[in-house]
Amino acid sequence: MNFLRGVMGGQSAGPQHTEAETIQKLCDRVASSTLLDDRRNAVRALKSLSKKYRLEVGIQAMEHLIHVLQTDRSDSEIIGYALDTLFNIISNDEEDEVDDLEEENSTRQSEDLGSQFTEIFIKQQENVTLLLSLLEDFDFHVRWPGVKLLTSLLKHLGPQVQQIILVSPMGVSRLMDLLADSREVIRNDGVLLLQALTRSNGAIQKIVAFENAFERLLDIITEEGNSDGGIVVEDCLILLQNLLKNNNSNQNFFKEGSYIQRMKPWFEVGDENSGWSAQKVTNLHLMLQLIRVLVSPTNPPGATSSCQKAMFQCGLLQQLCTILMATGIRADILTETINTVSEVIRGCQVNQDYFASVNAPSNPPRPAIVVLLMSMVNERQPFVLRCAVLYCFQCFLYKNQKGQGEIVSTLLPSTIDATGNSVSAGQLLCGGLFSTDSLSNWCAAVALAHALQENATQKEQLLRVQLATSIGNPPVSLLQQCTNILSQGSKIQTRVGLLMLLCTWLSNCPIAVTHFLHNSANVPFLTGQIAENLGEEEQLVQGLCALLLGISIYFNDNSLENYMKEKLKQLIEKRIGKENFIEKLGFISKHELYSRASQKPQPNFPSPEYMIFDHEFTKLVKELEGVITKAIYKSSEEDKKEEEEKKTLEQHDSIVGHYKNMIREQDLQLEELKQQISTLKCQNEQLQTAVTQQVSQIQQHKDQYNLLKVQLGKDNQHQGSHSDGAQMNGIQPEEIGRLREEIEELKSNQELLRSQLAEKDSLIEKLKSSQTSPDTNEATASARDSEKIAELKQELATLKSQLNSKSVEITKLQTEKQELLHKTEAFAQSVPVSGESEAAIAAKTTDVEGRLSALLQETKELKNEIKALSEERASIKEQLDSSNSTIVILQNEKNQLEVNIKDSKKEQDDLLVLLADQDQKILSLKDKLKGLGHPEEEEDELESIDQDDEDDEDEDDDKSQGDN
């Protein structure tokens, strides 16, 4: 750059010509030298000159350096020198120390020069592709200067280079490999390269994210010590923000990949939180901002909600609340933590409920909300911290009717602590609302307005709040106290805050409008404020007064006779004028701070003077401005018609609501009846089961009773008839009973075996009959098939012979025809024929043609008939094949049946042997009984006794059934 300044300052050109000639000679050596060492030395010399004589080297050597990159890739040293030289030409790094003015001028010139050289380099897209391919070389002297050169290109002409890399095959994937490089300097510069690559390019951000960037970056942050790490952690966090900010796809991928859980260790703080290094503070700032990127109100609601739930489930919200309540935390970190917690809980009921349960580590413990509100209304606290607390309170109440009710309830007489030992959120808000500090007034008014946002119930409850102004005077309502402060002419910031509170309170709440109008001083005050011609500073207050009066008209239920809608509109027209009123109403949306507040929910102001509008209030103004304008210009008839329509709609809604309630009650009754029916069914099934069990038990008892009765009768008979004989022969009755039981058992076994034998006999007969019938059927079927085949063969042969004879005859006739034609032609040529001979020849020819056509027709019919017979033959052949397969199956069944018959015969023989053994055993037992002196007729007597017992049992059963 000294060289350039010398040229611009009109210094002598001698030295410059010398350096330019040197550069030219070096470029010639690079271009023409055949030895690699010569080219390498020339490129090294160009590198040494490139920083000082950047312009000359860039103009003369860039093309040669690119050629070296293309042709000398095998030598990493010369490639490294060429990349370093190109980096020096394109980058804007300055080494010389100059004063501020010269530095500013040189920096601007350097940036222009770098952009121009970058444009020359990327003009050929192949150069960027070549650079990407060089980054695959693992050699440090190639990869590191290549990374720096590509980073410099992206800084100068980012969008153009991004587009080239995007369309290059595997371009982004090659760059992602840099994060896995074991050499920290390349890995760290790779992070910087990816920062420049992903800036403001959603397509590349998605590719980098799906190349596992989140995993690698979080690993690097963990390896470097989380928030205690150095500049590398900061670079990784900036790259993560680039990937996630305004990129819904990557945010969802980050959440689904469970990477939110890995952020929790970042925020682990100890008891000693003072003395943090500047790098740790920067890292924590970026970590908190990364969380805010995931739960930003500008994200889609579904994505924000899922991230909020994940942060609560993994304990990240709890960790942030720990930092919030910790001691010794720096003010800037505490402010950013409050803002982060605000957006984590905004609109998420679970997170809002948890935040309401957090207590500060004080004695006695106080809710975190109360501690934060104490900071908000304390004018000694930093302005940014007070804004952060207000934002946190707004986010806590956003879509949280439960939280709104809890805040308002702390203002009601029944819940105020009479002892005064604890301070509630409501008391702090009231204290701030009526403080001497205008910023506290504004913050408290906006916070209280958020407690009423879209909640008609709490608007009505807040009307019950009574304030003690001074000793001896009766209490006044909160609504009246707000209007009293307005009329006292306080600061603009205070009046704007109170007017925003009143507009929010009265909107969509006719009861609050009635209370407001009931004070006869309010309407004259508003009309007086609107009608006056004040300066620019007071125009905003006039506009807000017009809005409040318009709300009092639009939401008026005409319950006060003196302040009905029509009378208020007449008052406006008389004292202000409709056009003037609408003009003053328009002052709000035309204010310069209105559009700024409407952009984001967070109250982010550079100084307290800019703290005028609230974000939610701007939405209310946008909603009501048009309807109030219409209401002012409406006639009384239109108002009446609108009132009638409203009443009709209300009646309709009430009827619909009534029927809905009826249907809901009937559904509940139906559900109850269904439950009762199911309960009764269960009880019925249980009772039926119990009855069945009892019936079975009764039957068992009957069977036992009958069995005992029979046994008792047998015992009595045996004792009366056989006691003497048994004792005489020296045999005990027990032994005789045992022998009888054995005889009965053997008899039953014999009967069972006989029945099995009969079954086997019937099975054998059945098998024999089935065996003979398949054989007969097979023979008959095969005989029929063979006869039919023979007939078809004979018929086919006859048809073939007929066809052959006809074919011979056709051939003969065709030959005769040809001969006749030849003769006719020869005769016609030699001698002219008469008319009669020509007619005869023609008749003969016609006759021959007729016969020939008849024979052709007959041949065609024969061919059709042959074709039909062939088809029939094929069908019969298929049937024959099917019959053969059936015969094979039947043969297999026959073999199986024969095996079964053999098995059955064998079993029959075994049964016969067993029966013979049983008969032999019975005879031996009979002989034994004879030897014991028991008569042979005893068996018949026993059978008759058993028969009598069975008759007795039948009679008993008949009697029991008759009794039943």
C-alpha cells in the first residue's frame, strides 16, 4: 500500500518501474520455465512481493498463479505459495501503521481492490471449483491457505461465490470436512469459512445442517469448555445462529435431533459468579441469543411452541431461572437472561405456570415475579434491565388468563395482606402507577394493561379495586384515580401510559364504559383536551383522548341516559366537529414511534424518552380506529338498526347456547346411563355365574347323596345274607368285596375289547369294499377311454383318406384346366374360331371352374372338421392324463388301505389274544370262588341285586324331579 500511495502522491517512478520489471520477470519465469524448482522459486518471490505491491502482482501474476494451480498439483509446496500469493492479493489485511485518516482511505481503497480482484478470479467459475478440489488435499501447506483464500472471496463477493459453490458437485460437503480436521488452526478457520458461506443463504444453511453440522459444532463447544471456552466457542455460536435464524427447517431439525438438551450444561453457574472474563461474557450472550433464535415470536407458532416445551422438559428453563435468581450476575448477562426467559415462556401455559412457581432465594422466599417487578418500578435500576423486566411480565401474561387472574386478584380487597409483611405484584404495580417517576408510571400502566388484555372477566374484577388516597378521606376506585391523575396535567409519558391503560380497560367491556361515564367530569375533560389547539407534543395525548372517547361511544350500552351514544356524538359534533375528531384520532397511527413499536413485541428503546407506545396497544389501535370512525358518522337510525341486529344476534346466540347446553346435559346423562347399563351388565354376569356355580354344587351334592345311599344299601344286604357263610369259611367280607370288584372290572374290560374288535371288523369290511370299488371304476373308466380313443382314431383316419382323395382330384382338375387354357390360346392364335366353338369353350371352362370351387369348398369343410377332431382329440388326451393321475392317486390310496388292513388284522389278533387271556383269568377266578365255597349262582344274584339298586336310583330321581 506504500507503493500505491507513492504512485498517487506523484513520487518518482524509478523504484516503481524496477519492482514492476522484477514482477514481470518473475511472471515470465513462472510461465516459461521448464524446471519445477525455478517455477517454485519464482512463485515464492511473488508471494514475498504480493503484500507490498499488491496491485502489480495481482494484475500481472494472477493468471499465471491460476495456471500453476491447474498444472502443478503434484507439488504441494508451489501450490501453497500460489494460494498464499492469491490470498495476499485479494484479502484486505493491513500491516503498516498509519494515522486514522490515512487508514480509513487505505481501507476503502483496499476493499475496492479486493473486490475487483475477487471479481476477476470468480469470473471463470472453474477457478472456484479448482479451489474446492484443492481443499481435499490433506497437506497443511495447501489446505490452510486454500481455506483462507476461499474465506476472503466470500467476504468480498459472498452471494456470487455462494452460488458457484452451491451448484458445484459436493461443494458444501467438501467444506464440511474441515470441521473434522485434527489440526485446530484449519478447523477454526473452517468455522470462519462456514460463517461466511452460510450468511443469508437458506439453501446452503440447510445443506450444512444436514451434513451433521450441529453435532460437530456442539462437540467443538463441549471440547473447548462451553462458556469458559475461547474465541473458537464464539465462532461456533455465530455459525449456529447463521444456521438457525429465520430458517424453520433447520430449527425443526435442531429440535428433532435432541440438540436443545445439549445446551443445558452451557448455563451451569456456581456460587461465585463475579470476575468473569470478557470472552465468557461474550459466549454467554451468544448462547442466550441462540435460545432466543429458537423461540423468537417471529417464528411460526407451532415451531416456537415445540421448542418451548422441549426446553422445559430437558430442564433448560429451570437452569435459566437459576441464573435469573443467582447473586453476583453481571447486569448485561442478567438483562439478556430475563429477555431469554421471557420468550421461552411467552404463550406457553406449562412454562408460564412453572415461572409463576419460581421463588427467589430470600428470607422469606418471594416469587420471582414480585422480585422482578420491584426492579421494574425502581428508578435506580438500569433502563435496559427495567425494559427486560417489563417484557418478561408481558410474556408471562400473554395468552395466560390464569396468570392474569392471579395478578388482578392481588389488588382485590379480599386477598390483600392486612399485616403488610409481604408485598404483592398488584401493590407494586399500583405503587409504580402513582409514583413520581414517569417511566415507572408508564411501565406499571402497560403491565396492568397486559393483565386485562382480551380478558373481560378481569376488566370487571378490576372495577372493584379501591384505593386509600389519604387518611380521613373515603377510598376511590382505581379507574377514578387514573382519570384524576390525567386531569392533573402530569408528564406526557405518564399520561400516555394511563390513557393506554384506560383504552385497553374500556375496550370490549360495556360495564367499564358505564363506570367511566358515571363520573360526570370525565367526558368534559376529554372533549376539552381534544378541542384545544396544542403543540406537536400534545397531539399524541389528544389522539389518545379521542380514542378513549370513541371507545366510550362504540362500546356504550346506553344504560346512562345523559351519556347515550347519540348524545355523545352530538356533543362531539357540537364542541369538536366530526372531521376534527377523526383528524385527532389519526395522530396516533401517524406518530413516528407508533410504527417502531408495532414491529416487535419486545420494548427495545434506546432511551426512556422513546418509550411511548406498547406493541399490543398498537394492535388495539389498528383494530378500533376504523370502527370508531364508522360509529361517529353513523346516524341514529343506523345505530338503532345495529342495536336491533345485535339484540337479534344475542337472542340467537342465547338460543343456540341454550340448546348447546341442553345437548351437553343430554350427552352427560347419556354417558351416565351407558355407564349404569355397563355396570348392571357386569352385575348380571356375576350373578349368573354364581347361580351356575350353585346349581353345579347342588348337583354334586345330589350325586354324592345317591352314591352314599347305594353304598349303604349294599353294605346292609351283604351283612345280612353273607355274614354267616363268610365267617364259617374263615373268609372276611372285605376280601369277597374286593374279588367282586375285580370281576366287574374284568367284565368291563372284556366288553370294551369286544366293542373295539367290532369297530375294527367294520373298518376292515369298509376298506375292502372301498378297495374293490376304485378298481372297478378305474377299469371301467380306462375301458371307456380306450374305446373312445380308438373310435376317434378311426374317424380321423377316414377323414384323412377322404382329404387325400379330394386333394388328388383337385390337382387333376387344375391340370386339365391349365391344358385347356393352353389349347384354347394356341387354337385362337392359329385359326380363328367361330362363335359357337368359343361359346362351347367358355361353357366348359365355367363348368370346370364351378367343379373346382365346389371341391375347394368341400376341402375347406374337411379341414375344419379335421381341426375340430384334433381339438377333441387333445381334450380327450387331457382327460386321459387326468384319469391316469387319478389312477395313480387311487393306487397310492389302495396301498395305504392295504397297510391299514394289515395293521387292523394285527390289532385284531392282539385283541383276540387279550380276550383269551381275559377269559382264562375269569375262569381261574371262578374256580377260586368255587374253592372258597361261593356258589355259582351268586353271579346271577349279584346281577339281579345291581339291577334292583339301579331301579331304586331311578325311582329316587323321579321323586326328586317331582318335588322340584
